[in-house]
Amino acid sequence: MARPIWNGTISFGLLMSPVQLYSGERSVDLHFRLLDSRDKNPVRYERVNVETGEEVPWKEVVKGFEYSKGSYVVIDEEEIRKDSPESTETVEIEAFVARADINPMYFEKPYYLVPGKKAEKGYVLLRETLSKTGKVGIARVVIRTRQYLAAMMPMGDALVLNLMRFPQELVKADEFTLPSGNAKSYRVTPKEVEMASQLVESMTVTWKPEDYADEFRARLRKFIDAQVARQSGKKVKSAKTAAPAHPDATTNVVDFMALLKRSLDKKGQGKGGEAGRKAPAKAKRKTKAVSG
């Protein structure tokens, strides 16, 4: 059973609902150690002075801010602690907003809020109110000495607290050269839009997150298991690796109509999955209407 990060309360006007905060994600990364290739012993990270090459003891390590290239100002630990946000262990809702108004780029990390014993009523009241109104609670919360902006929202029987990025943490789109103007400016024709829409419709399925997995991690895990088995003397079957498929390159001079027709034909011939079962007849009728 997972351990709560902290025990606190949800503050909603005068309503106080005791809760426990649990992480809503788990790490599935494969962690590697640096080894000496000669004897397979781990290689340690050491605190080394870049000028002298000597190791620096922890008691001599301080925190500094580089305000210009190679120039630092030392920040006292006491000053850092003094300016740190007070750990109140309270999710204090400051406002409610429409879920659709929040750009998904602001969401960073999910947590579950679990009601304390005999505190279910306030929890359910807030959950049902958010579900009924379609609103999201915007709050501030301190986790491990850092203050976060957060969005509280209902998800099934749970209240989920999504930590959010502050606006200054996001890169604005206007820093990039993006194609502005309407589709006509880029010679995108109505037929191409219609056929692309048909392709989207033919590929549309019910969202089932369990249908998706980290394929690279699975292959890497399989390789690691095989190496461990070989090293321990066990027999393992060699896994065949399929050659990667190379999609057609798409540029401004590619015949998009031809690519779209080929894509629709391929989807129509496919078997299995909602797209393969439902789309072929519909896509075929619409393709006939726009061809010629």
C-alpha cells in the first residue's frame, strides 16, 4: 500500500475536509549505474573542484547563483529557509474556473486526494459539486517546501489534484516560426480537408489508455532480462527485431490527395479495432463523392 505524502485538509470557503495526498503516478523508468568496464564495479559521482581537481567535503559545499558567466553569489541556507513557503498542509481553493479554459500545457503531475476517516461527506460534497458544475478548483499547495499552483477536479469517485506550471514556466508559441494565416495561403484545398477529415473519422476509436504501452521500455526490459539470463547460464531464445517502417515524407510538393486516398484505402482494408470495423463503408462513399 502506498504511503501518503502528507495529511492535510481541503479548504473550500468555510468547509474543511481532511484528506491524505497520494501520488497519482509511478516510475517505470529503467535505472542504470555507471560501471568500470574492466571489473564491472560502480563508478561514484564525486564533488570535485573544477580548478584544483580535488574532492570537496560536504561541509564546504554552499549554494550559489550564477548571475553572469563564471560569476556567482553565495546564498545562505538560512535565507533560503526564511523565504521558503510555510508548510501549511492545506489545499486552499482560491477560485473555480471552467475546465475547458485551462490549456493542457499547464498540467504537470497528478495526485489523488483521499478523504480522512469519517470525513467522506465534505469530500463527496465537493466532488459532486465540481461534477455538476463542470468547474475545476484552483488552489495553492506546499509539497516538500515548494509551493505549487494546482487544479482540483473530479475523476470518477476520486478528487484529483493536478500540479500546474506557472505561466513563466511555459515557452510561448510566438518564439517559434509557425505557419500563420488560413489554409488557402498554403494551397490546402477543400477536397484535401474533406479527405483528411474522412481519414480522421475512419481512425477514430473509443479512448482506452490500456491499449497503449511504452514499447521501447518493453523491448529494453526484454533485452536486459536476456542478458541477465545469459550471465546466469540460462538458455534464452533470441528475439527477432522487425525492421522499422519508414513513412512517406511529407513536404509542400507532395501529392496529398494521393496520400490521403492511399491512407483511406488502407484503413478500409484493415481488420480489427473500431476504426477497421466501422469506417470502410463510410469512407468509401465519401471518397467517391470527392473524386473525379
